[in-house]
Amino acid sequence: MGDSVLDFAVKDSWRIFRIMGEFVEGFETLSQVPKGVTIFGSARSTPGDPDYALAEELGRTLAQAGYAVITGGGPGAMEAANKGALEAGGESIGLAIELPYELKPNPYLTTTLSFRYFFVRKVMFVKYSKAFVITPGGYGTLDEMFEAITLIQTRKVKPFPVILAGDDAYWEGLLTWIRGTLVSRGKVRPEELQILKRARSPQDVLDILRASPVG
């Protein structure tokens, strides 16, 4: 076996220990969170944007109702949700990701965890959240939404609310496409549409959570 192959094998072995370490730290820290709700949304939302205001009000409303607010710990809608939760006196948790460009955790966190591996971070979101609240966002936000739907659809996790929050102008195009293309062509069963819930206000989100078995 050549030196280059040995070097590759050694690096992979040490990578396993780092992955294990991230899982252990995440489990130990987040196991103390009794009622967590994750809010996803665009890192590009800025103060004054309607989407930023929505995320901030969601964080505040959920914290006042006794939920710990979990986000990706970054700027934009994540910052807004954490800000709302913190100012309401609630738990404000950020699961940050290490990226090649600088992305510091936002300043509104009571608990911060940093992950190198996206898949470890995703496990933490699913394992310690009673619900996912999806606010308008881009590829990363949609990735989290579709992964949650897939896990529920395939029964890899117990069903939990996946809530699309915000105005119809953002979400109706996606929902119309799912209904008109995926369902009509037999790629998604009609009943699987029920995995996604719609909420037009923070109070709607709270009502969905309280009506859910996991809420």
C-alpha cells in the first residue's frame, strides 16, 4: 500500500473521530432543550425587510409560549428569530456551520454550537425540534424543508409539523407546482401534501403547534 493511500486512510480515520465529537457535543448540549422549534430563513434578509420582521415576531411569539427557538445561528432571518426570542426572555439557540468564508454567529444567542459537517448539524435540527417553521429563503432553506418532508414521507422520523410561514406570494407558486405537477404525475400522493402546513402569521404557527401531538 502506497504512502498516499495510507495518508488518505489515516485522514479518514481521524475525520470519523471529529464527526463523533460533533455528535457527542450536540447531544450533550441539546438534550437539555425540552421544547425546541427551529426557524429557517434567508441569511440575506435585512432589518426592515418584511421577512426579517416576520422571523423576529415568530421568535418572540414562540419564546413567549415557552418554546426554545433554534436557528442556524447566522445573520438575516436567523438573527431576527434569535433576536425576538432573546428579547422575550426565551432560549435562543444557534447551530452554526463553519464555511470557507467568514460567517460569525449572530449576537442574540444564549447557546451556540458550531459544526463542520452539514449532516451532523441536520441531525441536531431534526432530533431536537418539535417543528420546523420555514420562512422565505433560498436554496439552504428549501433544502432543510425538503429533507424534513422526505424523512416524514419515508417514515424515518415521527411526523412533526413543517410549516411554511409568510405571505402567499412567496409560497403559492411552489405549492401550485407541487399540486399541479408532482401530484398530477403521480410523483407525490395527494395525502402527502398534508405534511406541509401553511401559516400566514405567528399566531397561525402557534395554533398549528398546539394542535399537533408533538406540540
